[in-house]
Amino acid sequence: MGIIRTIIELGNQSIASWMRKIAIVLLFALATSCSTAPSQTASNTNSRTQYREQNPYRVTVTNPFTPANMQGQKLIRIALLAPLNSNNPTIKEEAETLEAAARLALSESGDGKTVFFTEDSGATPEEATNAVKSALAKGADVVLGPLFASGVTAVAPYTRANNALLFSFSTDSTEAGRGVYVFSFLPEGDARRIVDYAGSHGIRRMVILAPIGRYGDRIVAAATASAVSANITILGTERYEVANNVLTGATDAARRAAVLSRGGARGQTAIFVPERSGVLRSLIQTLTLNGASTSRVRYLGTSQWNEPTTISDSRALGSWFVRTDIATRANFETKLRNQSQRRATRLAGMGYDVMTMLARMGVQGDKSTINPTTIENPAGFQGVDGHYHFENGIIARDLAVVEIAPNGARIIEAAR
């Protein structure tokens, strides 16, 4: 029994010894981790700081735009990038009218805590880049513009990197999303609306007559896709070139389109012509002379058809095209003319509508009130060019369908 007791005591001593050793190791490990944790945290913080410093699109706010009478106040800053100093008189006038429309909207809808300034965006991506960097250095929370697609591509990385929202007036939707919104009139929307309507009102065969180029490619793709869902057969697509208002191959393309449209039951064939002004009327004349008059086919058009000279052209009688709800636009045009002695262009309407939307969102200088959730509200907004909302950063406009009649254009389906 004594021998057994001795063995047990030795075993207990051995276990206790091992337990003490394990405890020492654990304490050492804990102390080591505690002593190294601060340096790891510091290292991570330094890495994040270094990343921000190395991000080529980050801009430091050095001179916040603040009117003299608003020093020390909490403000929302909106910058317009436009070619205000252009050597082209037409472009310069357009940019100045856009600015005037935006200022009119802010004066009507702002609460006094949203301020507005401009930067000349020039005509090149490099000039647009300089403009957005200057705007961001002045604390811009929202940037409007630029007008050209190449400029938008150059500017977007800067607004994203600096948590500023961008509203582009270009028809290029490539950069849409992630804080970039396309606020324009897009050809795809026009094409889908008119082709869908045609398909639900008896059209079963269609020829597309469109210009060569990016605009033509986009509208042909949209019309072709919509034709499938509308149960319309595409008989063919004819293209022509327009450069500096000079047509190349347009007459031949229109003749071929007229030939393609032959046959079929009366009232079931349409020719989609997404053009405007003199080019449109020239194409209609060639179609008419080659047996594709409106007595046999239906012409389909886009919102570019909404011009007095087109609506009054007897060769276009019975044609269908789309346009926005213009019920409130006349009032806007009058106000802008009275305030700035300028004629309201389509671009001016865009500037007025986007500024009205932003000014109404902004509350007491709190920029957080202008956010994607509010902007992308499915209920949308009412503007001088009708109702609109955003889908994935791209504007979607309600469009009415209009028919050209002897006494002018008449709405045959309300905007939706």
C-alpha cells in the first residue's frame, strides 16, 4: 500500500508540473499576441491611408465653394460642367442656356442651402478631367454634365472616388450605375415604345431605315429586340451615312427599303425611320416616290419627329411617333425666356428638371438627403418633359404615341 501511495503522489506531482508548464506557454502566447496587435492595427491603418493617397482619382477639397453671405453654413454644392467658353457659337449658346435653366430651377425649388457653380468642360476628355478636378476641389457633392460621351468616361472615375453623384447629359449609358446617372433622351426608349405600340395595333411586318453609326446601331438593336416580343417580322434593315448634314447612300437605302416593304396585307407593314428635320423629309420623299407612301405603309418615328416642319408634311400623314408629355413645357419656356431672354432647348429642359429634382431633395444643406434610394424611387418624378424615373442609373421616360393628322399631331395613346 505504501508503494502504491508513493506512485500516486509522484503521478500527481508530474501532472501538476505539466499543468504549470502549459499555463506558462499560454500566458507567453497571450502576452506576445497583445504586444504585436497594436503594430498590426497600425500597419492596416497605414495601408488604408496609403491606398487613399495613391488612388489617382482622389481629390482633396482645398477651396470649398461658398458665397460670401453663406460662410460657416452647412451647404450642398452642385457643379455644372459645360463648354461655356466654346469657340463654337452654337455650342456656347447651348451651354449658357443650360446654365440659365439650372439657375432658374434652383431659384424656384431650393431652400437656400444648395449652391451652384460652373466649370468649363471644354471639348476634350482632358479638359473635362480638369473641370471635374476643379469642381471636386471646391467641394462639389453633385456634378451635372459633361455633355459629350468621352467627357463622361473621363469624369466618372473621379466622382465615384470622391463620393460625388454624377448626372450626365450624354446619350451614352456605358458609365451608368454606381453613382452615375444618365439624364438624357435615349434612342432605345423611343424604339421600344413605338415598336411595342405598332405590334399591339396591327403591324406585323417592318423595315428599319437608319443611319450608320453608334446612334443607328443602338436604335436598330432596340427595335429588333422589341419586334420579337411584339410579334413583328423584320423584313430588312437598310443603313446610310450622315456626316455634316451630307447624306451618303441615303437615296439608295430608302429605295431598297421601299422594295422590301412590298406585299403583305394592307395596314400590316411599317417602315421605321429614326431621323429628324431635312434628312427625315428627304427619306420620306424617296420612299413615297418608290411606292412606299403612307397610303400603303405606316411610317414609325421617334421623338425627333416632334417638329413643326415634320408634323405639317402631308407625305407623313398617318405616321406614328413618340414624344414626351409636353403639357407643362410651355410654361417653362416662357419663364426661361422672361428670365434670361433665351429659347428653351431640349438640353435646357434636362438641366431644369435635374436641378428641380435635386433642389427639392436637398434639405438644410444635408447632402445625405440626395442619395440613390431617393433618386431611384420607382414612383419617379414629374418634369417639364413629362414623368420619368431611373432604372440601373438610366433615365426611363414616359412617352405618348402621336399620329400626324391633317390638323396637326394628335395623341392616340397617353404617355406611359
